[in-house]
Amino acid sequence: MSASSSDESEDFRVETAEVLIEMDDNLKEKLANDFSSICEVSDEKARQMLERFKWNMQEAIDSFLESENGLEDPDMQLEPKAEPVSENEAQVGSSGSTSGRARGSTSLAGVTSPAGTSTWAPEKFSVISWNLDGLDEKNLEKRTAAVVDLIEKDNYSIIFLQELLPPTFHYIASRLESKYLPVLGTENPGCEYLTATFLRLNHVVYIDHEIVKFPGTCMDRNVLVTKAYTGRVKLALLNTHLESTAAFAQERVSQLKTCFNLCKSFTPDWNVIFGGDLNLRDTEVSGNMPASMCDLWIKCGSRPSSKYTWDLTRNTNKQMPSKYQPRCRFDRFYYRESVPLSITPEFFGVTGIEKVTGTQSFPSDHWAIIAFFRLEMESRKPQPKKRKGEPLSSSP
């Protein structure tokens, strides 16, 4: 069934979400009023935008938000939280500290609250977590390039990466520099491997971060805690790679408890997303997860196809010298919603399940996990205007 294209009638139909809606003046007026209220523009501006997009509300709002996010209105800016650090003060794997903004393939500048422009948030945002198996040298360059290709194609809002070699991090940061702000998860310039979190520019705004070390680790593990916001939604983002193998179960549980305690330390107005390669067995979680938190795989329906993230029955990058090939749910997202509610999880899945072109390798021996969230309408609005010298609160 096609939409009417008659030029003789002022009434016409718009196809939205596969449903045909008969348009009349009353409905147009309601849509214009809604657009005006949501985007805080005049009725005339609202009608112009809607007419431009043939009264498709979602397309009109998305276009408006994208254009607004590109503006630099001095009245809508927050004071930076810290002064920038020069490039020669922040290097990875050679000299200096390891937290910062990528400035090319070999160096970082210090991560600060970048101009803090307050913008409308998209209707939805997404999070991906992926252990890139950087310690496996086989096809590493091609595998890493495939990871970045996938990220660029799907435009995730927030990226958690684990088991990155310093050169791998530099490569990813340089390719994503125009779209993402990287936050490095190590303070050890001689580290063998590391974690990193990336925030999509103009979608998620960085506040600050800290690295919490695990005192009992034998594998140089820690948790990278990044504070950010999108619209009016406060986000506490915990990215970690917990201790590996069954032999270190006791230490891994201790690390898990540390992470859950960090999650609980944030005040109720923060949304907390905790995830990564947690190397967990279900028995290690039992009795330790706070009642306020949920497992996103379970919350989103426990689909069998997205349960096992390290699955040697499907992923041939690693194979055991036996007929039996294990599969485990090592990679997880845990989530605590804010009070009042500001975002709602809608989907959990896996990606990175296709082999890299020209090889017999998958991008990693782990599947990536992805989660999508919907923002409540009020939460999409920009941060309230701040007086000069008054930064967004970053305290838990």
C-alpha cells in the first residue's frame, strides 16, 4: 500500500514505522506543538522542520539534534574540569602517564572535560564491550582493522575494550580520533596490555575518570571508572578485565566485589554500567551481586544465541586439544538504573561473529557484547545552563 501523492488535497499520508497515518490540520498542529516542546523552538520553526521532513517526527527531531550538536553556543558550555596536559607529558609504553586523548599513532594528550558543550542527546545510545585478544599475534593487524571497521559502521556511543597492546591502542585511537574520545585504563607505561574506554563525541560528554587497582592481581588488572553524561543522563562506566582462568577464581571474586562496591558508591541519580571480560562463572556471581543491579543478558530476555561470548564450538580462533570445546559467558554487562528513571535497556546481543576477510580468523576469540538503551524524553534535554566557573558535578 503506497502513500497518497495527490497535490489537490492538503491532507496526505505519512508512512512511519510501517504504519500509514492520515494527516489533517489537527494532527499537524499536535505534532508541531510536540516538536516545539521537545526541542524548545518556536511553533513556526517546528512546523518548518516537520514540513521539511514530510511530518516524520523522528527524522525531524534527529536532524534538529544533529545540527544543534554541531553548534558552539557559549551560553551552553560548561567550564572545563582540568587543564590540558601536553603531549610530551603523556605517552603510552615509553615515557609518561597513560591517560589521555589520542593525538596520533604514538602519543596521547591528557583527557580533560572537553569544552563540556551541553547538547540534546539522541533517542537511544549503545554500548559495546570487546576483548580483542591482543596477545594472540595471528592476523592481529587484520583483526584489529576489522574491529575498527565494525565500530565505524555501527557508531556505538560507548566502547569498552580489553586486552589491547599499546600499539593496538594507538592504531584504534588514531582511526577513531575524529569521532571518539579515548580514556586509557592504565598508569603503567611499561604495561603488556591494557583496557580503554571510548566516548562518542557530541553524544557522550566526558567528566572525569579514575583507575582503581586490584591489590591482589597477578595479571596487572584494574577497573577503569569513567564518569560522563548524555543529555541529562549521568553515566558511571566501569570497564574491566577480571583475573583469568579457574585457578584464580578467589582473586576474581574479590575483584568482582570491588567493582560491585564501586557501583554502589554512586548516588541514586547515576546510571551505572559495569562490564567487560569478567571471566566469570555463574557460581562466582551468586550472592555477590547487589539487589539494585541486573545482568543485562537476563534483563533483555536471556536469548540463547547471545549467551556464550567465548564459544569454541563456533569460534575457531582458539581450539582445545580434545574433542570437547568449551563455551562460557565470560563477557557481561551489569546495570543499575537511576532514580528517577532516565534510561531503559532494550536489547542485548553479540557481534563480531564473522571471519575477517582474507583470513580464517574471527576478529577475536571473544564475541563482542552490545547493549542498547532508550532515553526518557526529559533525559534527552541538554544539561541546565551553568554559571561561569560552575562545572557539572562529578562526585558520586
